[in-house]
Amino acid sequence: MRIGPPVDGRPATGNDDETLGAGDVVAFLRRAAAAIARHEELLDRLDAALGDGDHGTNMRTGLEAVLRSLGEQAAPGDGAEPGEILRRTGHVLVESVGGASGPLYGTAFIEAGFALDGRRQLDLAALADGLDAGRRALARRGRCAVGDKTILDALDPATTALSTAAASGCGLRVGLRRAAHAARDGMRATTPLVARRGLALRLGERSRGHQDPGATSCYLLVWAMAARRDPPLMEG
Amino acid sequence: MDMDADLRRRIAELEAERRRVFDEAQREADTMFAQYQLSQLLASGDPLEPLADAVLAEIGRATGAGAAALWLASPAGGPVEIVATAGVDRGADLPARLPDAAAVAAWARARGWFGVALEESRGAAGRGVAREAIGFVAVAPAPGTALDPAHTRYLGLVRRELGLAFRSAQLRDSLAGERATLAAILEGASDAIVAVDPDLRIVRLNAAAARLVGRPAREAVGCTCATFLGCGDGPDRLCGARCPFAEVIAGGRAIASREELVRHRDGTEIPVSASYAPMTGTHAGAVAVFRDLRADRALDDLKSSFVATISHELRTPLALISGHAQSLLHLDLDAEARRRHLVQIGAAVDRLTTLVDEVMDISHLESDGFVLHRRPVDLAGVIRAFAAEQAELPGAPPVAVDLADNLPKVDVDPVRLHQVLANLAANTAKYGGRGARITIRARRPDQEMAVVTFADNGRGIPPEEQEHAFQRFFRGQAVRESRVPGSGLGLYICRRLVEAHGGWIRLDATTRGTSISFGLPVEVPRGRVAGRALPAPAVGAGATARGDGAGAPASAAGGADRDGTPTTGDPVAGPGR
């Protein structure tokens, strides 16, 4: 692992609007934790229809642990790279999130971190690469495909949107917003699907008509990447 | 720059090594995660069928298989049978049943399927654990692909978990089935069943128990047995030291049937035969079975009245015969006097014959083999012929007829219809006295029934006795005091015969005399109806009695038609019965 020296005593942020630094990644994780916490009840309620009913609680607990670990290990100024922060985040999620979503999100963050290894500043193309690595890892670990009514149903369209935006030379903010919109559409499209993975597999046809909680939390995370403010409250 | 190149090569090697170790760790993690996901499904506690479907889908996905199938033996042992499939139809040349898991393994090997036997552990740690194969799960590659050993390996890791989970699901299912069966037996029992805990609070009861005391079952659970059964009140109260529940809980010994009283919510005391048994184990307490004795008592009463009536009716003519025979034997009588005695003996014998005929009729009517020979019968013709016949009979009251023009053919047994008319006319003759007259009126109020009204100018039936007029052995007080012989069976036989035809019979309200109407089904052109089994007699039937035909009009004699509900059982008609 190559951990660079501190640059100027502050976490590196993008020096323009077209790249993200370690500080931006930390800010993203804080916004993600806030977004999940605000929607904890909604996620639990969605999960109650399809699984154990604890997805929101698990995710909130996990992201709180991530914030704690950032405070302990990646304090502003320790010079951590974005990739390393994402890998640490992944490991904390695996350890602290109950249910299947911990290993799944954790794997995605770890592999995304690996893909971004050695980069201090992330442009849109780099972000698209990282998200794509996370998407592939999650699909492999979960042995899931698009349409199975999982996290992937939000993550996959977000990745595609980000890659397309990068290839077409979009600005960073525009690309991220497109990814968030694609994740939201993917999340909404899970409602009529029959679940083919996870505990909801047992429900068969009865899983129709419920929005997938994993796809919902995934949208919140992608949204947190694109946003600069606190998340708006979703109605559930 | 060899140094530098060497270093770079070394770094690249280390990087590759790191990636290799990482990838390996990831594969391990993938397998563990697959196991984890499977274990979540196995721990769901679902019934066998949805559990097996979900698990096979998961296994198919985790092993990258195109098809998967599961065979299981029942917990009682025996052959293994196919329980679930994924990605392949059950009918599609998969063996539905094989002697054991080894046979499925052989089949799977021959067909290029990969599979593992599912195991159940028997015994306990430290005391020897035996493993037994209770089933087999097999996967087949998708067409044109091969199974990856890295994926199928996981099946071997989870065979015991699968065995345990499926066996548990089978046991859970059979437990649920047994509970449902027991609950159905409990609920369906006609005897009242009540279970109490050691504090004498009701923990379970069946529908019959709720009916017995007229309290809803949901009110009963949690209240004390004394409150529910009403044995806390009254001088004979069983509560406290004499409580049979407390006795069996304390003594641990059952109490066989014992007669007791329970109290209906409305205050009525109900005689019951009660049996008590202690319950041990996790659901300690006692359970009682109460059998309502009221129907038994009513039957006993009926038997007693039968014996009393018949013996009285036998004794009177027998005494007459004996008396006349003594006179003939011991007195020196002239021919005319002997003839008078013989005429009296003949009349007494006729009475005995009539009585025996009636008893035979009753026994015949109430047997399953009773068959009506129904055919379309001209109702007006039958009534006119009956009136003519009565005119010929010495001492019979004259019969006037009043027949509507539109009288239909009725679907009856003409012999039985004649018997009904004859029984009614015999009553008038017996009780009507001199100057008795009969009017038989017939009308057709609707398409389905013809109604015959039989009225006389006799003494009538007092209102308070009308309710019982059609019951077996019932004789009014005035009739009994009149010393006119009779068995109390005539109107009962009429009622049973009319009901056997699917008709009804009732007392009409009159100011004078007796008026009895009965409805008979109009003949409908259809196939022959061979006969009809008789409904069972109802104990305590009201004055209006009806079968399954059109309902009797609601306005009947005062107090006679109490609620208009059918008073007999379900008269199931059917050819050949």
C-alpha cells in the first residue's frame, strides 16, 4: 500500500470541480451516513416486507462504525488516499453490518478501493472505474444479476450512467447526478420484480409489489456521492 | 540500472503476489458468503415445500448449475422421494422414488449430475453419534457448460446443515399437521371438553363446551372453571374441597364418568356425565369431558311412557277378554247372552289388533327400510273415495268434501295417504261423540303443494296441549279422562307419514272442533321417485311439523307454531334408499 505524505495538513479535496480527493471521499461517507440514518425507518420497513426488517438499522450501525474508524484512523491530514479510505470503509462494513448487505457493500467498497489504488485525485473516469469494480465484485459475491431485485438493480444502472458520462466528456457533477438519477430509476424499477436472491427468495411471487431495501440504500449511497448537501427525506 | 530493474521486477512480483493472495481470499470469502446466504434460508423455519424450493434455487445459483433436485426420506424411514426441483420439471425423467440415498447417488453419477447425500446425526456427543443419509441433493450443469468444482465444493460443506434443516422442516410440518388434526377432533367432538391449569383457570375448550353453557369460547379462556361451568353457585356447588378438577390435579388420578350438574348462562341446570383426567408435563392441569344427559333423559322418559301406555292399553282389553271368558266358562247362559259376550271379546281383540298394528307402523316408520311407493295420485279422487267408504262404515262420522277445481295430482303413496285420512277420521269417531261430522277441504295454494284440511266439530284440543299433539304417546288430559282407549300414536303416525312425503302437518286455529291441515307435494313430471327414507324423529317436536317441502304457513294455531323452524332431521330423499 502506498500511502503518500500529507500534502498541506488538510485532507486533499478536489482542487477544481472536476476531481475528488480524500477529503471529498470522507465528506461523501459522512453524507452517506446521514442519508442512511435519516432513512433508517424506511429501510427497515421495506426490509420487513421482504427480509428480516433490519436493513436500515444494520446500515446505520455500519456507517456509524465507518465514521468512527475515519475519526480514529484517517484523521484529516494523515494523507490517506481515496482508495485506501474506501478499502478501510469496506472492511468496517463487512465487520459491522449484519445480514448479507455488510459483506456485499463491503466487498464493493474494497474492490473499488483497489481499483483506485495509487490515485490521489479522482476524475469522472476514475470514479466510473471504481464504481464498476465495486459493481462487479458485488455481483460476483452475491451471485446476482440485474433483475434479481437486489442492490445491483440500483448500482448497475448508476455505474453505466457514470461510465457513459465519462466517455462523453461530461463534467464531474453532471456525471454524478446522472448516476444518482439512474440509481433512483433502478431502485423504483425493483418494485414489480420477483426476488431471486436473499431471504426474499422464499417469497417467490409474493415479493412482487415491494421496493427492494438494498436497491434503496444503494440509491442513497450514490445520491450521497453526487450531493453536496444533506439528503432530502424520501417518502416510503 | 540492473539494480533498478531488479527492484521493479521484485515490486511487480510482490504486487502480483498480493493480488493473488487477495483473489484467493476473495474466493474463500465468496464460498463463505454463499454458505452464509444458504444458512439464512435454512434458518427461516419455513415449511418443507417453500424451504426446499428456495434452497434449491439458492444452490443452483451458488453452484452455477442449470438444474437441481432434492430427494428426501420421510422421518419414519422408507424410500427417498423427490421433494423439489429447480430448473427442471419434476416429471422430466427424474426418478420420483428410489430405495435410498445411495441409489440416487448411483443415478446421479450415471447421468453426469453432481450430488451429495444429506446426513442427519443421531445420538449425542460423547455417547457415539451415528450419521444417517436421509436424502440427496444433486445439480446438473447447464447445457453446454461444465460444473466448476470450486462452486460445487460448497455443497459438500453444507450437507449436514441441509440434512438437519430439511429433517426439521419435515418434523415441523408433521407437528403442524398433527396439531391441526387434534384441533379438528377437539372442535368436532359432540361432548364438551374443558382443560384447566393448576389454578383452575380455563386454558382450552371446544365449541361443544361453549354451546353447553351458552357462553362464547373467547370469554371462557382465562376465567375459572367455577365461573364458566356455573358450579360455584347453588346448594350443590362443587367448588372448593369437592372440586373434581382440584381432586385430579392433587391426586393425579382420573375420575371416570360421574353425574353432575353444570349451569347454563341462563341459569338452567344441565345434567351431565363428567370424566376428569390429570394432565402432566409442560401443560399441567386437568381436562374434563362433559356429556349432556338431557337427550338420554328424554329418551328414557319416552321409553317409560311407551311401556306405561302400551301396558295399560294391553291390560284393559285383556281384562275384558278374561272377564267375558270367565262368564262364558262359569255361567249357564243362553245363546243370546253367549253371543253378547263373544261380541265383546271380539271387540277387545280388535282393539288389541289395532294397537299391535300401530306399534308395528311406528317401528316400520322409524326403520331405515321404510319405503314409500309414490306415484302421481288424483287427490280429489282419493278424498271422494274416502268419503264414500266412510259412509258405508257403520258408526263412522259422515264426511263432507269441499274440493277446489284445480286440484293437481300429488306425488304420494296412495296407501299411506289413505292411512293418514283414516287415522284422522278414527280420532273424530273416537272423541267426537254422537253427531260428529267431518269436512275435508282441499286447495292448491301454490305450484308446489296441495293442502288438505281435515276439520271436525268435536271437542278440539286445548291450546295448552296443542304443542304436543303430534308427539308420540301424547294424549290430552280430557281424552285420558274420557276412558276412550287409545295409544297416543295416531297423530304421530300421521305426522311421520306426511313428513316422509316431504310435506308438513299442523293444527289450525279454530273456535270449535279440531282442524288439521297437511301439505302434500304436487306431482312434477320427472323420473320415478322410488322412495324416501324417513327423517329421524325429533324429541319435543312442536305442533307444526314439516319436512323438506314448502314451508308451512307461518300463521298456525295459537302457540302451536312456535318458531316455524323445521322440527325434524334432514329428510334425504333418494332412489334406492
